[in-house]
Amino acid sequence: MKIESSVTSISWIPSAAIAGVTRIPFEAGVTHYDDPPPDRWDDLDSVVGPEGARFANNLRAWIEVEDGQITGYGQSGGGRISNTLFRMAGMRIQVEAVGYPELRPEPVAGADFVRFSQTTGGRPGMTVPRLVKDAPFVTAQGPAVWTTLALTLYADGSTGHELVGATSFPRHWIYDADGQLAGKSALIDFKTWYRTATLGRSPWRSHDNAVLAAAAETPIERHLSQVIMHGGLGPTPKAAKVKAGTTIIAEGDADDDIVLLLDGLVQVEANGTELARLGPGSVLGERASVEQGRRTATVRAVTDCRVVSYLAADLPARDLRELAGGHYREGR
């Protein structure tokens, strides 16, 4: 029996994620931020491109099983990298990106599993003079981007995947074997990435970067986040920065706002018990608006976060009830 599976990362630049003078060509329309990738992909070449996402890492693997024993295995897949599109004086110019060789360590084979890993990435082809932390301390090369994925196949047919390492920028979304969005890198850090993401500080020089990841938010949360940021009845909210350890929502408080987590990782607690850790895209605090008017849980920042608050009354009550029902089941 042959068991096959895959895991894919898609890396993209969210709106307003660039800091410093580097953001000027983005805000001037010379180049662009990226639209979020789809919730499900069928063709990576239609997702990664000059007007789409920047990078992708697609790891595919298989094992052969006979009488409960693994008798063979292998892997395939690879990376995708897009050219950079510039619009100047009515012209559309594409600068070719530089892809790095794919890294595929020898799979780790156990009695009933095989664990595969793969690193892919590269850098933009455009020259970007910037200060870096390593000698010669100034470079004209664009910062490197990569992800390292792991995929484990078991003899009983089950599978598991993991975002082992990645650059701290841009955002990395993780997709399962069906091409369905399953997880996200929790935190992006443009400034650190811009100063440190060089070939010398990369897996191609035996240096990876661990990242926090979180499960993908629910479809109703993705819908509400779009309404809040782009189509709500009220004004477009402004993001606020929250330091790690800060209480964002306090159990028992009376409040009529909900909170959208744009970046970072938070911990949800009720009666002193941790219920979940949630990442970007999560919508929190809605139960106070549909139940007794008081917070039913505490939400605390595990990392530095960016959040927006939004008046619950400006959102469809039916959507809030659906969201609250899902959170109630998760809490139980």
C-alpha cells in the first residue's frame, strides 16, 4: 500500500507590513503589497507570481507499507519564487528573483514512520542597499526568504506536518495535502528580517530560524476580518500595538467591542485554565455582545501583537452568534 501526502507554505507581504523608507515604493504604487492567498489552492503557479504571492515551498512524500512495515519511501516537490513587478512611467518591469538550491536532508526513518523535510527560498533580484549585522555591514542584495517544512507519514496511514523554520518576514501560510489553509506563522518582524536575512544567516549556511505558528482561523473569522478592515459599517479601525504579557481582554469585564488579532500569538484563559493559543486572523470577545454583556474569558498576549478593536453592534448579529457558538464548543 502506498501512502502519499504533502504540505505547502505560501509566503506573501501583507498590507502596510513594510517599515521605514522601504515602504515608500509600496505606498507610491511602484510595487505592491500582496492580496491574501486563497483559502484553498489548486495550482501554485496561479498563486505565486509577479502580482501574487512571493514564494512557495511544496513538499510531497510517500511511503510503501506491507503488513504494517514500511518497505520504501521517497519525496519530491520544490520551491516557487516570483519575479518582482515595478510600475514606472507607464511601464511594467519585472526583475528576476534569485532562487536558492532546495535542501532535502536524508529522511528520518523509524519503526512505523518516516519524517521528511525540505527548505526552499531565495531573494528578490532587485538591488536594495541596506545595513546588515554581518561584515561587510552593507549589502546591495535583497533579504533572503525561506521556509523549512517537515512532513511525517505513519504506517497506519496518518500524517503530520510542521513549519520547522522560516524567516521572520513575510507572512507564511501553511496548507495541508488537500490544498486547504491549515496554519500560519504567528508573528512577522520586518525590521529584524531586513537587517539579518542574508545568505550567511540561512539554512544554506546551516542556520535556520525557529518561528511560532498557529492554526488557521475559521471561515467565519476570515469573513468578519474582511468586514472589519474593508467593509464594515463603521470607520476603518486603526491597529494598536500590544506588548507581550499584556491583558487584551479581561474575564468579567463589561465591554461591547470585539478584537481582531492582526499579528502575534495570544493565550485564551477561563477560570485560570488555558483554553487555546490563537494566531493572526482570530476574532475575540464576541460572546460579551451576544450573551450577558461581560467577558467570559481572558485573552493575554504571548508575543508582541497588533490588534484592532471594533464595535460589535456594527457587525451582523447572525455572524457574531455563529462565531460565539464555535468558540463555546472549542472552550468545552
